[in-house]
Amino acid sequence: MIAGEEESATNCKEAPIPDSEKFVYQILNGPNEQCQSNFRMDKTVFYKLCHILQTRGLLRHTNRIKIEEQLAIFLFIIGHNLRTRAVQELFGYSGETISRHFNNVLNAVTSISTSFFPSPPDDGEERSTDPYFKDCVGVVDCVHVPVMVGVDEQGPFRNSENGLLTQNVLVACSFDLRFHYVLAGWEGSASDQQVLDAALTRPNSKLQVPQGKYYIVDSKFENLPGFIAPYRGGVSTNNSEEEPKGMFNERHKLLHRAIDRAFGALKERFPILLSAPPYPLQTQVKLVIAACALHNYVRLEKPDDFVFKMFAEEETLLSETIEEDRGMTLVEEEENQGHEQDSFRPPEEEEVEDSLRLRDEIASHLWNHYVQTF
């Protein structure tokens, strides 16, 4: 554990400044594009978030700094990856004041973060529009986020693939780029499967998979009930027995891109996740959760937000591929009623075989439709 960034209140005199002259209100009273650029969201979305935090009793106006300024300080720092000293003069407050309100807002957002995370759909809402993956509710993957820890803690956090210090963050996201679940704080040396197993066994905040539904995962994970992985090994498209598997892997890869787009948008909006900020480890973990929660909040309030528009074009290839299959006919199995699993237990051999059989059935449907069509 490392100490937080040192602050000094002696170098900045906090003389009262009229609201109209403050940096925050110059931005909020200017064009919407300025609010987007500086605070990473539209004005209406910004003001609604202020209202939420105030009405829930998480933030309050003080004699010298209003909630709008408090939130703006936080968003400006995480939206531009700046340190406290870099924003003191701009906002007209001491380092101690900047740091205090930064942490107050971080704690406020983190405390209500679960309200911004939707449950995985079990009734068709926001599920995959791909007819072959009709029961897929999203993508699960792990992403490594840079972390700063003390020398005596660096061993477990060192990523075995690149030697960098990271926290291994597991996320589940929907195909509309909202995060269903986030588990941050695992050491960078932990395997992705290990982090997923932990997410499924957490007593009070475990990853839930609706009954009869599944997430897709990449080859670092096992193909298990609730999680469909691609076929491993050298799948050849020149071998008639392997061609269905190769086609499945290509389609699976297209769907899996949703997680890359979601994290791409997240890091574009909050680049503080691109490097290790000099905060205590607990604060660094909270930053990941808060950023994901705010990402979801903006996605819900403004789905065509300027950042999301940057990643909208990447949907084209998948949409065109799926559109080609709109008229296809599949044997529809009886829909399971959507109930979350009551508790996690290691899957039985029969359940594992069923999950492998499901993958084979999807691959077979894909290949048969291709043969009939082309």
C-alpha cells in the first residue's frame, strides 16, 4: 500500500471568487461542446448527476464550493488524467480542497454504483440479436489496468505477460456496451479463469448468469455452463470436419468485439485508467468501479453521446453479418424461465458436456445455413 499524493494548502490562497468568474461556471454557461470536452458528458447529463448525488444525500453544497464544482473537479481529473497540483490554479482551490472533494465524489459515486449496473437480461431484452446466439446476454472478459503499489506488494501485481504492474479487472458487458458486472482489484498475476471463479463465488456480490442463458468468453476461459468459449487449437477451414468450428470461431469473435468497444469508450472518456495514478490501492480500485458506473449512467441517459458515436461504426460489420441471416429458420428450443442461479457450485460432468454440446449445435447450425445458402 502506498501513501496518497501529498497535498499542500500553503501554496494556494483561497480567496473568494464570484461564481461567474469560476472556471466551472464558464464551462457550464458556454457551449455544450465545452462541457463534453472538459467534464466528459453533456450539460443535461452532468446536471442530472448532480441532482442524483444531492437528493440521495451523498454530496452537499458547502459555504465556498457547490456540488457542481465538486463533481466538475472529479470529472476533470479522471477525464484528463491529471494530478491534484495540475488543477489547483485552474479551479482556484488549494490542493487539500481539491483532494478532499475528489475523494468525496469518488466515494459518493462508488456508494451508488450498483444502481447504475443493470442485471443481465433474462427475457430477451438487450440479448444478442444474432439468431445463432439467441440466448447470449453479453461478453465476459478480463482487462488489465495499470496500478501503483509499494515495492513490497509489486510481485503479485506484476503481469506475467508483459511484466507491468496491473490489476486484473473482470467485467461482463452487454451488446449495447453497458457493464453488467465489474470485479476490480485482483493482482495482475492472477489468471483470468481464477478471477472469474472468484466472481462466481463472492458471497454478496457475485456474477449472476440467468438460467438458460450464457456469456461468451475468449480462449483464456474454459467452456462451461453459462460461458461459451471458442474452439481451441489450430482450427482449419480447409478441413471439412473443422470448417464448422472455424466458422463458429469467426462469428464468436465478431460478438466478442463488444467488450473491446465498451472498454475503448470507457478509456476514451476516462483516460485516468490508461496509467497508474498515485493513489492508495483502494482508491485505484474504486476509480475503476466508479468509471464503469458513470459509463453506464451516460450510456443510459445519452446513448448517442459523443464518445459512444466514436465506437458506433464498429457495429457495422456485425450488423451486416447478422442481417444476412434474418430469414433463417432454426429449431427453437423451449425457452427457460429466467431465474438467477441461487448459488455457485462446481459444474458437474454432465453440465460441462451439455455446454460443449451447445457450442457444437451452434457451430452446426452456422455451417448448415452456410452450405444451404452458398
